[in-house]
Amino acid sequence: MKIITYRQNNQESLGFVHQDYIIPVSKIGNHLPENMEALLASGKEGLENLNKAFQLYLQNNQDAGSGLSLGEVELLAPVPRPSSLRDAYAFRQHVETSRANRGLEMIPEFDLFPVFYFSNHRAIAGPGEVYCMPDHFDRMDFELEVAIVINKEGRNIKAADADDYIAGYMIMNDLSARRLQMEEMKLNLGPAKGKDFATVIGPYLITKDELAAYKIPTPVGRQGDLYDLQMECFVNDVKVSSGSLASMNWTFAEIIERISYGVTLYPGDVIGSGTVGTGCFLELNGTGKRNDPNYEEQWLQPGDRVRMEVTALGTLENTILLDKNL
């Protein structure tokens, strides 16, 4: 299923995307969840019931044009109010290259456990305009990622069981204010103000059944599902980043095992993969300057359009603007 949260006539609703049309969940049945929080709280059984109702509706309504046009509504973040937001560090290429660009060797702890940090789960954006403060534009960066959302409560979850706790997958852009981030992390805390102003997810929540064709064998010694999804980022229609979700060195299942050790995960918790290799200007600029001292750095500027495309997960597009309330 391709599930969205959208707004129409100041009303937030849950819907499916089918053949470029939106089918409101309320149109399928009044017994179904009305928002993403309720859907995630209903767990695996709730998703299965929703899928059955959706498939039955499609059988009885062959005309997809009976739905809403995407242009008629405002797409919101599919999970507009996560119960928490964590971001991991799962791609070795990104970590190793970024450290090499600073003249540092690869940190051995990367291979010991998947690390993560907490970000602001109330600063979530979906497709469209994202407004940021002036200091955020001092080396503003995108980060090309994939995120999951949890729909089953659990604690001390083993990696072998962890994929059963995942409701679905989304594109994630972890916007980063690099000057603020670098300054505060000199104090060995953070990232905080460099990250807490906006995280973009969307445009859809894609359930795992949609990804079956892209599943690949997990490397020996690892546990959990792994998908070969091409990931790309364009800034003002120029491709700046390309990678694959298959290059994760820690699977989401292994990340969940680490996160849930001694801690309860709840429906609505969102977890990011971390940045794919080449997936941010910080890494790209560092590599460029390491190869050519005259390399001209690039950072996001007010008015820039950032478009992320991930196989099967769709296209997430935003325009990054200076806060209009200054």
C-alpha cells in the first residue's frame, strides 16, 4: 500500500494513492482508522485489515478516476506527528569518506554497533515549502536517507524478529545546519540546533508488500531485510547524489535491536537510516576539496529546490525558504 496523510479544506485525512489518484480511507469504510496515529496503533492486524478493505474497494470500483486528484490536496508528512525521531549512521561509505575528508582514519566502533541520535519529532515536514532561519543557511545541507516507522510496541527486540515491527518505509531528508552543528559538537554533545529545525519525510508510507520485488539476500553475518532501492537527490534539477539502500552496513533490524535494548519502542516511532554514500554536500564538498584545493563548495540557498527519488518510495520535493515571519 501507498499510504498518505493529506489536507483538504483544512481537514487532515488518511488516504491511498492508486494510479495517481487519492482514495480517502473514509470512502472505503467508516470502521477504518481516520489518521496515521490510529493506523499505526492498530499494529500489523490493522494494516492487514486496511489492505483487505482497500483491495475489496478496488474490486468493486474499477474506475480510479473516482478518487481525488493529487493536485486537489496538500500532501503532508505521512507520519505527521511521530512519537519519537531517531536517526542512525548505517552507511560505511558516508562515514569513511567524511572522516577521510577530515584527515581521520575510519573509526573501528562503527563495526561494533549501530549508533544513532535523537532529533526533534515535532519539527516534521512533508512535501512542499520548508521555512528556515538565517543561521540555518550558513552551510545548509540536505541528507539523503530512508526512514521506517514502527507499528508494534516492543522492548529488547532481537534483530531476527525486528522487521515484524516495521509498518513501512519513507524517504527522509535530514536537513542540517552545518555551522551550528560543527560548533556545538565541539562540546561533545549534539547534534542539536544543527538538526532540530526540520526533518522532511514522505511523500508516502510504503508498506513492505510493495517492496518484495526489491528484496535482496542479507550479507553473511547480518540479520534483517535488505532492499536494493536506488536513491538520488537533485538540487535545482541537477543530480548531486546517487546511492543504494542495499549499501547499508547495518540493517534496520539491527538498528532496532540496538535502539530497543532496555528501551520500549512504540507505534509511531520514526527511525532514519543515516546518510547514504555521497548523500550530502558536507561529504561531497570534502571530497571535492581533497581532490582539488580550488573546488568551489556548494550549500543550499534560500529558494533552492531539493528533489529526492527512491525506487518504489516515490519522489520527495521541497523548496527551502527563508522564514517569512522574520
